[in-house]
Amino acid sequence: MSRIRAEPLGLDELIAAVSHPGAGGIATFLGAVRDVNEGRSVTLLEYEAYGTMAEAELERILSEIAAEIPGVRVAATHRVGALRVGDVAVACAASAPHRGEAFRGCRLLIDRIKERLPIWKREHGPDGPYWVGWEDARCAGEHGHEAPRGHAHGEEPHGHAHGDEEPHGHAHGDEGPHGHGGAAPPASAGA
């Protein structure tokens, strides 16, 4: 099963991947594109990934959670490409002998995906497209202070302007690629 893909996501294959006779609970999570983020209207999201790195990191995350919570099985997929409001961007499932462990596994899974997966998000709205998250680290690096989490491109946080819409190859802070931890957007960002 390809975990990073352009095709629409569903829960059936994830539930099948985590189901087993000892699973007394299966928890699922679907992350969908919403119409507003950080007070800005959103009409479209573009996700880009470093495919092999994203697949490898997701595999590490799945293995870590399975090792941390006895009896848990976890599976996840994440979309790339252009997604409209309401489209599912990420799907997660976790099974365990009891519901508590299943919920915990599912929560850890989405949290770690958001923190660590090298996937970048470009939001489109009435003011044009902007990359989410990468400018926080650029702001902190250029000005020597901690940037607020999640300020969107085009804003002038901390009383200074960032200028153009092109990323400058700076690494993310602790917030990461989708607005979460990892590397700067791909070279095609802003193109």
C-alpha cells in the first residue's frame, strides 16, 4: 500500500491493515481540508512531498508507535497534489486490544505525522497562494527570535516584512513542513 499518494484516501484499506482477532478497538482519524486557516479563506491546498523520505519517515513513525504501545497496530496514508475544501488529506487508523490504547495510538500517529513528515502545504485563497510554516523559521533565523507558530506568508509578523513569496531554503523550526518540523519547501515552491 502506497502511504504517500495522489489518489483519494479511504478508511477501508487502513482498517483492514490494522484489523486482527485481538483488536477490541479500532480508532480512526481523517484530516480534511477546511475552508479557513489562521483566519484566512482557503479554496485549495497543494501538498508536496519528498516521496521516498516521507515514506521512510512514516514507516519509522508506525514502527515507533507499535513498539511503544503493546498490542497496537497502526496505518496511515497522506495525499499529495491539489485538494479542494472537504477532501481528505490524511487518514490514520490504530487497533489495540482496548479502546484506550487504540485512541492513544491514533493520536500519537497524527501528531507525529504533523510534526515530522516531510510534506509541505501551500494554501490558496483570495489573497493568492502562500506556503504554510516555512517562513516561521526564516523569520526566526533572520531576526534572531522565536517566530509565532503558523503565521501565513504575506503577513508582516513582528513588525517586519518578508518581501517576496519564494522560500529561501531555510529549515523549519519545531513546527514542521505542513506547518510542521523538517526541511524547507521543495525547489518548485512558489514556481
